[in-house]
Amino acid sequence: MTTQITKLLIANRGDIAVRIIRTCREMGIKTIALYESSDVGSLHVRRADEVVQIDSPRDFTNPELILRIAHERGAQAIHPGIGFLAEDGTFARACLNAGIILIAPPAPVIESTHDKIRTLERVAAAGFPTTLHTSVNFTPEEFEALRVEAEALGYPLIIKSNWGGRGPGQHLVRRPDQLVEQVRRAHAESKAFYGDSRVYLERAITPAHQIGVQIVGDNRGTLIHLGEREGSLLQGNEKILEEQPAPCLNQQQREALWHTAIEIARLVDFQNVGTFEFLVDEKGNFFFTEIKARIQTEHPLPEIITRFDLVAEQIRLALGKPLGMTQEDVILRGNAMMCRITAEDPTNRSQASPGQLRRVRASGGIGTRTDTYVYGGCAVPLAYNPMIAKIATYAPDRATCLKRMARALEETTLIGTPTNLPLIERALASEAFQTGKYSTETRINLTNEELDEAYYRDLAVAVAIYHARRSSELRPEQPQRTQTGWHLSSRKLPE
């Protein structure tokens, strides 16, 4: 096995690609970024050492193409990032056969944990509590069999994609009369997002708390956890505000959950970096739901709490190196929160709002972190996930962390296309989140009538400034991305 990586291909885009590039640069590893025409202006394209243009967004899920580019460019490793090929067992096996290091759990781990029903059965057989679920997946042609299973399982229930788990393809069905439409949508979304239309059913636990335990392990059997985080505040199926530690747990429950996650990880021989997900009911009982055998969107939370670079550790572990610490070395400090900023219009049913961001200003200061791929003048493509930034804050206690996040959101400027920033600010200020007493049933909605006076005042000022600059004869406007030395000296793309 290769003991050193000098060049790495990132089979992804957006903020996670920028995040990977940063760690690789610190480790002395050159990076290759992929992009297609609508994404040419994204920051990961400018930050990578090399760039390769692909024909369409679908190419991010083309294993043969990704491997060919890696070989042609001399990359010893591929980082799949989040989504696309990140939990594809076939791709993991192809990398192994091609002699390419995949920065991810080993192929057998990905293959076994990808089978969500078998994983649930294996965990239940070992004596750990799991959600009630169907024993088989269903295709679109098997609706009658699915309906019978739904009646046996009982309502409310959750439809889940065989491939994706939570997210696209997941739908809550509260009553039998909702089943036909929700199943149709789940099949369509699963096929569109994952290329696999199959779904399975789980008995819903509602209200509930969605909890993830961060696990890291090497190929020698050493396993540690980096605490737990809660992502119960949702817009549709997508998390919008997450925090670590989970406010719904007391210390006894927390330690029991950590222990269970470690034991399940040991059961499946888990290696590298992943998240073990649970649902916690109102009585504090927890139920295992699935394993995410990859780095997750919310990985800044355990990184901030533990000061542990998860991407660097992914690379080290993929090279077969031992875990450089024990559980006793892990110190969980303070509180961290993270919000997901998306190019979606919260006043119009969260419709995607692609377009150019004319003005971008990220927040800063003590205990503040922003992960993003956008900047002033950057285009937000329609073809991808609408998330454009993640803002995280840290403080010694939850009350200070809340105030720090409010300040960070207030400092953030995104002008040019609608974003969910007003919704995030409303969610943060809600009594449910302020008190830590929220669940998957908590809903934060926003309409035009509910946007406060300050929002409209800021919007009016921004528009006035923009038009004043456009009409100025003495100072003709330049795009913001051409006004800095950073842009002028940035890497040019191949002709």
C-alpha cells in the first residue's frame, strides 16, 4: 500500500472541496478539482493546484471517468467528499482494484453499511434498540406489497430511500390517505438523486430528536467518539441549525449513547470517519437508525469542540496509519452551533434561487467559522445542492454561543439572489431553540408579511447603493471579484 500521497483528486465541489483543499495544502498534498461550465467560478476551482473540466454534473457520479482522470493526472488518492460517490460501494471496490486510495472507510465497510435494512437487522440481533422497519425494499411496481407492510407497521411512518436514508427520498406519512402521493414522490426523488428508486419503511418516532455520534477508527480496532450533535430543527427534510452537545440529553444519557455507538461501530468493524445516527424520543430512549460512512456536512461541530481535523485524520487512516489518540485524549470543550445557508427563497416554499451573488461578506471574529465556495460575483448553479455556506460558532457555554451566532448572522451579507438567511435568524431567535426545547416537530416558517422592518430597510439600502454605483460616471463599476489583488493574481483556468 502507498504510504504517502503527493496528489489527490477531489471528486466533489463546493464548500467541502474548498475544505479538503485547505487541509491538503497544510499536509503538502497537491489537489485536482473538477468543474463543469456552470460551476467554473466556484472557489474550489480557484484554490486547487490543478483543474479538470467535466461535461455535466452527472459526471461526478461516473466512476470510470473519475478513475481515468485520477490516473491521467497522477493522483494516488481520491477524496469523494459528501454525496455523489461518497458511500458508493461499487466505486470503493473499483478504487481498491485500481490501486487508488479512497479517502473513506474500506470498501467492505461501505458495502455492508450501505445496506441499511441488513445493518438495522444486524444491530438489533446484537441487542441494541433500533427503529421498527420493513424487512425488504420496494420498487415503484411493488406498491401493493408496500401498502400491506405499511398497515402492519402502523402510522405515522417514514418512507426512506434505500440509498440515501434521510434527505431526498424521505417522507413522513401521518395517515393512510397520504401514502400513495408520498410513495410516488419518494420513488421519484430516490431515482433522481441516487439512481436507485427503491425505498423502505420505518415506524415514525414523533416528536423525536435526531442525534449523530461522530466515530473515528483505525484498522487496528481502535475506536473513539468525538461526542454527539443534534440536528432536529428541519426545513422539509433538511437540517438548518445544528449544535453540539445535544441539549436534549443529560450526562447519563449522553454517555450511554456514546457507548452504544462505539459498540455498534465495533460490531460492523468500522474504520476511518463516520457518523452513527439515532432517534431519541421524549422519554430519553434512543434507537439506532443508520450509519453515514463518510464525513458529514456538519463535521465542523466536532472539529470545533475537539480541535481535531477530521479531513486530515481521514487521510492518515486511509493510508493505514494508527489512530494518533485514545478516548482519554479527547476533550469535549464548550458548545458549538452551525447553520446551513442555502440559495432558497423562504417566502416561496423554499424554492431554489440560483443566480449571481453580487455582494458577499462573511462574518468573522473570535469563535466564528465560515465554510463556503461563494464570493462577490460568483454564480450559484441550479444543478447542485442549494447550500452555499455553513456558519459555525463556538463558546464556553450555550448562552454565549447563541449570542455569537446571532452576531455572526447579522454580520453576514449575501446580496444578489434570495437565501434562507432570514429564516435562520428567525429559527435562532425562536423560543424553542433559545431554550433548547425543540424536536423534529418544531417548525419555523417565514412569509413576506413576517419579514421585519430591519430586513426591508437593509434590502432597500443595498439596492440603493448598488444602483448608485452603477450610475456613477466618475467611478464606473467593476465586478467585485476583479477589485482585489487576490482575484487579479488568482490561478487562471486552462484555455
